[in-house]
Amino acid sequence: DAGVIQSPRHEVTEMGQEVTLRCKPISGHDYLFWYRQTMMRGLELLIYFNNNVPIDDSGMPEDRFSAKMPNASFSTLKIQPSEPRDSAVYFCASSKRGQGFFGEGSRLTVL
Amino acid sequence: DAKTTQPPSMDCAEGRAANLPCNHSTISGNEYVYWYRQIHSQGPQYIIHGLKNNETNEMASLIITEDRKSSTLILPHATLRDTAVYYCIVRVLVSGGYNKLIFGAGTRLAVHP
């Protein structure tokens, strides 16, 4: 299995632009998580899905952030409009029965 | 939610055992203890998990005290590649049977020659 696949690995954009991060979970996993990591705040859980249904989005910082999971093999995290304080590494993870597997992350820089 | 407390940093000599402690005094009876590590800026990597009994796999051993209020992750023969941030996590059980992993600050382990 290829593991959790995230794209893009690096994204540099300007303030106000829309950013879309993508995630392909491991086949057969029924949970998908989006995390954000910064030096100041560490690893923060933003939202997670179970069987493609959003279960808890209490970690989403504000309305500029949205996440979707249209099917079992694909999820997106969108930021619109982006701001410099959104600069971070965004990780996607998938799991079945609790053992989470993480992707390599998407490093976002908003200028 | 059960919280965990870990030392911010530890050192270990290469080839020696690394013992990483974790306190989780408010853990409830059906919550598991998970350990992950993050090497540099890679994605966190699952190491091991347990409920009550000690566990061992090819990467590490997990020792959980009888009262379950603390645990120790043991890397039996640390190598330079084990230098990473190690996270002790209590798997949070929420209503509906769904669960999530909440990461704390972790322990930064430095393995030196």
C-alpha cells in the first residue's frame, strides 16, 4: 500500500488566494483526520471524518477553512481566503480501529 | 479528556535503552495509551499502543502501571535514527463511539554517539 498520499507537498501563495490541499487515505480505512502543525501550537486536530461523514469540526479555526470528503478515497481541505497566519504544515491521517497513519504533509506558506 | 504529561526533552546514548515516561493520571478505564513519534518534519509515525497489559512489537515495548496512571515507552537499543519527538496520547472516546487522537507537546529525544 502506498500509504496516505497528500498533495501538494509544498505550496507558496499570496494572501487572499484560495488554497486547496488534497488527501488520499489508505484503502479500507474508515477514519480520516486533518491536522495542522506550527511551532507555536504544535499538532492541532482540525476535523475528522468517519465513513466520509464529518464528525467533529470543532478544531477548524474559522469559516475560511472548509473540508470535504466526497468519497472514501479522497478528501480536500480548502482555505479561502488564505492569510499569512495560515502558514503551517497540514497533515492528513487515516485509520481503522484507532491506529492512525499519517501522510508526509503539505507545507503551506502564505506571503 | 485524559491529559498526558511528558518531559520536554531527554538524551540517550546510542545502543542504550531509551525509557520515555508519560503520566496520564486521569485516564479512564476504557481509554488506550498510544505512542507516536515524529522525525524532523515528517508525518507522525505510529509506534505502539496498549490498554492494561504490557505490549511489545518490533519497534518498542510499552509498560503500563497497574493503576494505569503512567506508562513508559522503551526503545531497547536506541540508534541515531531514533532521534525524534515522541508523543504519548490517550485515545479520546467521544459520544457515538467515535474517537480521535489529541497530541500534546511530546518529548524530544536526542540519541547521541
